[in-house]
Amino acid sequence: MKTKAISVLIYGVLGCALTAGAGRAQIVQSPDAPGATGRLEDAISLAGKYQNYIYGVVKHIGKDQIVLDKTRFGDDQVFKLEHKTKFVNNGKHSTLAELKVGDMVWIDANLKKKTNEKIARKVISGVEPKPLSQ
């Protein structure tokens, strides 16, 4: 009987400790805390803002397409450009001519199901993580 009571007590204490640890891990740092904001805005809102965009590094720029490397698909991705495609660099209106090979970009694209083409609606550059040394 004594060993059963001790076992229940030990499991109860371990359960409380694990619950407290999981609750503590969910605390989000206040945006007012030093170093909590990124280069452009709060890092949490930045991640949510671009979660449906495709990230990549510009490998090739043509007059009617952009090829991205290092995408989530694992291989080069071609995005067709239209006259309606918007370009944004560091939060300001930009042009295709301002993009360079090696730039990190986020692309909002439509997929044409019949032809499997990706049409770029918006190309965003200048949203890079802050170096850790700062």
C-alpha cells in the first residue's frame, strides 16, 4: 500500500512539472522587449504575412520570367511575369530591372492547372532576416 501511494505521488509531481514546463514554453516574447522586432516589423507578423508566398533565391532573370533556386520544392522553379506583376523592394514600389541574381525574394503566384505554369502576381525583395551579430 505504501509503495502504491509513493508511486501515485511521484507520478503526480512529474505530471505537474511536465505541464508547467509545456505552459512555460508557450510564452511569447513581448514585442516591446529589446531585440523583439525585425528589420521591417514584428517577426511574428512577418512570418504570418508571407506564409502563402514562395521563397527562393533568384537564379535567372528573363524579360518574361524569373527562375528561383532554393525553393521549398527542392528544384528550380520558373515563374512567368505579366504586365500586372507587382514588384516591391524593402516595402516600396520597384521594377524588374532592380532585381539581381542572388536576391532573396518572396513570390505570390497563381498556378494554371491546365498548363502547370506559375504566374507571379507579386515579387517581394528586401525582406531578409537581421544578422545575428547586430
